[in-house]
Amino acid sequence: MLIVHVHVSVRPDFIEAFKEATLENALKSVKEPGIARFDLIQQADDPSRFLLVEVYRTSEAPARHKETSHYQAWRDRVAPMMAEARTSIRYANLFPPDDGW
């Protein structure tokens, strides 16, 4: 399992549009065979900050995800909404065991 945390800062006037676009992407992403989870989380004390928690079944799955039409549409749609470039951190799963996902 590969877990990726994507940190996103959105311009305040685009918060609702970002949530709508990202929820649409997440709903399609969880249907991909290589994705175990795809969470959209909004920061409680700063609603312009979001965290995407993406859990991939293999190390190749993120590249396949980026080839999907729904990801590419999301990427292009939210690009002008960003207050700064999004960043990501990759993690290795320790618990629960991979077969527990």
C-alpha cells in the first residue's frame, strides 16, 4: 500500500467550487481498482485548506490514476482555484495490514 497526503490551499472565493470538483473526482477515483481509499478533508480552523488522503494498492496505481479522464478534468478545473501549488507526501503503510484495506 502506498498512502499519499496531498495538501491543497484554495483561494477563499473558490472553496465551494473546489469541494464540488474534488468530490466528483473522489467519487470516480474510489471506483478505480488500484485505489483503496480517496478521502477529502477540510481543515477545521482554515476552511481554505484541504487534505486529500489517497491510498493506493500498488506503487503503479498513482500513475494510472493520473491517466484517467476524471483526474485530468479535475486537475485542469481546480488549477485556477489554487492559492499556491499543491504538495504531496508519500507514506508506507504499517497498520492495518495491507489485506485489511
